Amino acid sequence: MELIRKAQLRNDASKYGDTKRVVEEWISIVKDADWNDITKVRKTYPSADYVKGKTVFNIKGNSYRLITIIDYSLKLVVYETFLTHADYDKYQF
């Protein structure tokens, strides 16, 4: 899969000192993935959720949420935002 807005993800996640390793790991996994639908995503990330057209990944043991839009036909993962769990609870889809 091709990750769009990777630099923005790194920038947003860098605001939290404990995320660099897990975000880099997530980026590497996405790069090597060949997802066709949410079912395939969940084979890699069982806790991934599909919410109103967006795929939400739990990062660092449920501490953060990484929100994306995935175009399976084009093999694109578009990074949208990186939130703490508390901020995610207030996020408007």
C-alpha cells in the first residue's frame, strides 16, 4: 500500500514522545501490506474499525488513534489525523 501524507503523520505523532517507534512500525507494515478490504486490514490489525468511511487504528495499546481513508482499488492509505484516546472520544466524523 502507498501511504499518503506520511510526513504529516510523523510530524503529528512527534508531539507525543512515546510514539516514534510504533508509528514507524505501522508505516513499515502499511508499506508492505496488500489490503483489499477491512477484513484484510483486521488480519493485520484486529482492532481496526471502519467508521463513516474511515479506518481507525489503535496505536500503542489503545493510547492513540490513527485515522485514515483507504482506497483499496488504488492501494492507497491516506493519513488523516493522529489523536490521543481522549481527543478521539471528542472527534467528529
